[in-house]
Amino acid sequence: MIFIWKKNMIRLIQGVLALVLLFAPLTSVRAHDDAHQIIHLMKMMFDTPENPLSIKPVVIKADYAIAGWVQGNRGGRALLKRQGENWKIHLCAGDALKEAKMLEHAGIDQKVASELVKSLEIAENGIDRAILAKFATFEGIMMVDGSTEHSAHGHHGPSTEAKQSP
């Protein structure tokens, strides 16, 4: 009896492992596709030949993402939200997006907010300090309506919320 139970348990474990191995690459592909879509969205909205937009890192948890961006001498972070199959910029800020409480205030579940902040910290650990300093140049918080696209794009003039890029 124990032999049959042990044999069935081994088959069950093998089956679970097979499923994990089958779907693990799909999870990785989905995250890669999401990051690519986010970068493409932001570049379409804000990139120009005379003022290119650099986006790195992009971290994703559940239906939320944070993307660091630099354009010229300025930068910041964008909080994005998945809507259906697409991503939309929800808001832009600087270092405020490194705080879980800020993300919770923006409507993100506490657990997801904490995971997002931890992922961002890890991802930014390998980023050059000069770039991190540019992320902090975005002052305040700018709500972005994903349907307005280019109207959210401003210039890098004085630090007012209405005049900042992404």
C-alpha cells in the first residue's frame, strides 16, 4: 500500500514540475512583453530625435509597473497600470514612487505596492548614481490620463507639475 502511494506521489510531483516548467517560460515572456510594451508606449508619447527618451529600469508586479526615465538633464519615474491588454501611464513622480505608502495612496494593494517597491530597489541597485539623481529631479506628482497621451508631455522648464515630461 505504501509503495502504491509513494509511486502516485512521485507521479504527482513529476506532473506538477512538468507544469511549472511548461508555464515558467510563459511568465518570463509575458513580463518581457509587458516591459517592451511599456517602453514602446513611453517612447511613442515622449521620444523625439532632438531629445531622446531613455527608459530603464521597468519593474512589473500584477497590473502595475514603475519605469524610470531620463530625457536630457531631467528624469523621473512613471507609474503605469495595465488596462485590459494595454498599459497606460497613471502618474509621474520622482522619488515618491519609491515609497509603498505613496503607491497605496495611488490605489495599489498594500502587498503589490510593497513588492513593487522591493523590485524597484533591486533593479535600481545597478543603475548609475547620476541617472538615479535625474530620476529625483521630477518634482511633485503629475496625474496622467492615459487617453490624453501627448498632452501630458511637457518641456523641461521650471519645475512645475504641468511642465514636466512623462
